[in-house]
Amino acid sequence: RNIAIINPAYKVFNKIKELKKGSKILIQSQDKEYVYVVFNIQLVDAEKTIVNFTSGKNMVTLSTCNSFGEKQERYIVEANLFSSLNLPVK
């Protein structure tokens, strides 16, 4: 059975395995752009790892399954907030 995926956002993590320490991650909201700098990357066993999303720090944590390898693996990327800027009003 074929499933049509209409939302191209499913590709958002396709290049996660290319990130390295020092890589920048850009995230945009409606009026701001946030720049994060990667400080930690792990490929872990999904059954044995718990990701802490409540560090209290200005950071972002990305976690996704390893669709490029073993389905039991997860990529975890942590990045600290580096800067933010206001976007032009549209």
C-alpha cells in the first residue's frame, strides 16, 4: 500500500547526521530567527536512552529516529542559543 505524504516537513531531519560540533541551527518563528550552536551529537540506542528536555538552559534538543540505519537508534543533537534577531515585518 502506498502512502502519499503531502507535508514536505517530514524531511526536516534528513541531514541531521551531517551536523558537527560548532554547526549552526537556525529556527524561525513568526517574528524572530534564533541561532543555536551544536555542542553535542549522539547516536544512541532508543531503548536505553532518556533525553532530558528540561535543562533550564537556553538551548534546543533535537531527537529523531535513525532512518538511515538501525530503527532502534536515535540521533540526539543538543545546541546552545547563540543569538536571536528580529525578522522584518511582512
